[in-house]
Amino acid sequence: MDVRGFAAYISPMTIRTRFAPSPTGYLHVGGARTALFNYLFARKHGGTFVLRVEDTDEARNTDEARQAIFDGLNWLGLSWDEGPQNGGDFGPYYQSERKAIYDTWFEKLRVADRVYEDGGAWRFRFERKPITMHDLVCGDVTIDYRDESNTPDMVVKRSDGSYVFHFVNVVDDLEMQITHVIRGEDHLMNTPKHLQLIEAFGGEAPQYAHIPLILNADGSKMSKRDAGAAVGDYPRQGFLASAVVNFIALLGWNPKTEEEIFSLEELVNRFSLENVNRAPGRFDLEKCKWVNQQHLLGLSVEDFASAAKPFIEAADLPIPENYHAIIAAVKEKVRLFSDVPAAVDFLLKDDFACDEEVITKVRGNVASKNLLGNLASAFAEVPDWSADSAKAALNETAQSAGAKPGQLMFPLRAALSGRGHGPDLGDLLNLLGKERCVERVRNFSQIL
Ligand code: GLU
């Protein structure tokens, strides 16, 4: 049977995946992607998604890092069925609380004479034979343990009594009955060691799927300091969780269609390990912003308005009565919630900044000053203010000066907003209302 197709034959109820982060920093997009793929695979097959905190390295673990993992997963909507906070039948889910379990498993190795003391530490005796792993993404990987100089017996228990990563990781995957280990490619070469241990325990090995690295857009290796690396930064930068999930999914998984925009639910339905790429994913923050914009388009005005509100308040801008109408006018023009304050400030206050380039451009058109002066007077005479009646006044003003209405469009936009592009001109006229439009057009004509 083709090994890559094997997952499909497993009874859905048996699937158990886990995300096993070490809480040593913030939640990285690479970690979030590992969590996501484990989540998607478990959900797709009606299985169980376990969160296990690999916090045996006490010197490097912090409470903040633990919290960042929970917050990041919760924000992304990747709820775990078993783990910290939720409990489960295979706990505790913190490795730091599982010492007694590890001691029991270590004892099995000792009784079987698979470990020996070496300078206070304990080494695991590898079986001297080739070990082949069938990886669901990477294919077959073989390590030949016959050459002892290349593969010395590994320490599993340190002289201080603590256990190494390989040992606790394997014990927990067996104890927690994990069926599929989906993790970063950086662990690919560890896996034959894990298979050696599993064999020594007489356990049944899970299926492995090692997912490719994430590179920066320029092909360099993504580091912790790169922009976009920390999941915790995304909410305050104005991203939607659903968009970040969508973007992260595409970093290493190929939907095999032209479509790129998916909700979490759609990802669950479409995900398969067969379509995980072999080649590294390219992290492109611009692409992430584009994906975010596509998700923003799907929000109702109400949802968009309430999510954008904290960003507007943080920019010290007031929330006016026509706030929802304002949001409706700019909603499709921004990529991030954090773009909203700059996109609407001129609608919320009168002392907004004017773009110098725009002023220069309007000044270059000699007719603008007089035309705008006339337009201000015409606006002031409009009895029943609306986008249509204002536009009619604009047409008349242009015609009586022998100009084309189009000549007034850009200067009018500049006068009302201080910038060269933005919401539809009709929306601007409606949202600002007669008084403000008259005043802005008049003031602007005077500075030209
Ligand atoms: N704690 C390991 C890590 O964060 C887990 C590796 C695994 O998923 O097996 O890299």
C-alpha cells in the first residue's frame, strides 16, 4: 500500500494528534502552523487534538511563554480537546508534572537492559541496524545505526535525573496514544531515534508527517526577529484571526485549486497531508495583508465597525453618530483594521493633515482656485443636501466657468479629504454634510 495514502484507511475515531510546544518564547508562526495542521487533521477525521506543553527545560520556560501559546491558539480559534485548562484522560499535560510517569517508562528500559550508566548519565543502547521511517510528507528516511561512530548511544537521562527531549517526547506520544505526529522538518532526523525507543518499549509507532520549513520572502531562513514571526503581534496590527489562519495554512499546504481564501471550516474540509508541500513555505507579509483584506470583505459593516473601534479609539479619534456609514464607505479600501484610523480621520475631525503633493497638484491647475471658490458658494445655495444635489451644483459651477465637471473632481476630493484617493466622492459629500463641505471647499480654495 502507498504509504502516503495510509492515513485515509485509518478509522476516523482513532485519530489523535498533538501540538507539543516548548514554552521558551512567544508563539511563532511556524509553531502556529504546526498547531493548525494538527488541528485540521484531527478535526477532518473526527479525531482528538491534544495540547501538550513540553516544559521540561525549566531554565528556559516562562509563564509568559505558556500564556502566549494559549492566547495565540485561542485567538486563532484552534481549540484543543485535551490539554491544559481542559484536562483529559491522559494528563497531566505539562511535561514538568509527569516525572513519575517517565520514571516508570525508564524502568522498563533498565529492566530490559536497554540503558546503561555512563558518567552519572544513562545512555540508551541503540539497536545496531538500519531504521527506516515512512514519513507521510517526506517519504522514506533511513538512518543506519550499524555505524556506531556516527550514531553513538544516546543519553536519555541526565546525571541530575532529568530526562532528555527524545525520551519524554516518545513516552508521551505513546502514553497519550498519539496516532499522527505532525511537526516541523527540524525534527525529521530525530525520528529514527524515536522509532528506536518505541521499538524498545514494544510500542506502536505513530504515523509521522514532517512539514517543511518557513522561509522569508527573499528565501532566507525565518528568524524570531523577522516581522510577522510572532502570532501575538497580529491582533494589534489589525489582522483578523481567520485571515492569519488562512495565510498560515497556505504556508506549506497546497489547496490544489485556484482558490486561496478559506475559512477555518473550509480548511478542515479540504485539508489533507497528501497536499502538504515538500518545498519550504515562503512567508510574505504583503500576501498576508492581501488575504486579510479578502477576509475583511466578508465582514458585515457591524462586525467590521466593532472590530475597528479600538483602533480608532487608540488613535484618539471620536466615534461619531454616523460611524457605521463611515465604515461602510471605507471598509473595502483597507487591508488591516490598523489602516482604518488614517483612512477615516478626515471624516471624524476637521484638523486633519493635507497631503502636500495633493495640494501641489491642485495648485498646478490654475483654474482650481476660482472654481473651488465658486463651488463653495454654489454648495452653500444647495437647499436639500445630498450627494446628487451637490453633484448637480458641481456640474453647474463647472459649466458656467466653461470647464468640465471632471476638472473639479480631484480638487473637490482634495478639499474634502486632504488626499488624492479614498472613499467614493458621493459618500464623502453625504458623510460630511453641507456645512463641512462648504467650509472645507472654501478654506481649501483660499490656501491655493
Ligand atoms: N517540543 C518540541 C518542539 O517544540 C516538540 C516536537 C514535536 O512536536 O515532537 O519542537
